[in-house]
Amino acid sequence: MAKCEICEKTLSHGNKISIARSHVSRRATRTFKPNLRTVKANVNGEVKKISVCSKCLRSGKVERA
């Protein structure tokens, strides 16, 4: 399952709306997946491969090995 191991970000659901938007009532559901990266990180002094979203990587919540 797509899930960030730091912030627990998972799939989110929303609506897909047509580009023309002439018929606003026509909607279809879609899913938004988190932008995950597999990185080697220091976890409790050990080097492990974990799935982390790009927002956690940029903010410095993960210490890369």
C-alpha cells in the first residue's frame, strides 16, 4: 500500500471534473497518491530502506544514510 512511513500519508480521494467545465454536475471519483521515494535512512542507528514522501525529504524529517 502507498504510505509514507514518517507522516503516515496515504491515498486520498476526490473528484475528477471535465476540462471544459460546461457540465459541472458530471464528476467521476479519482485517487491521489502520495509522491513516495524509497531511500536508505538511519532509523534508530540502523540503515534501512523506507518509503518516504517527497515533502518529508525536503523538510529534513529523514536522515539519509
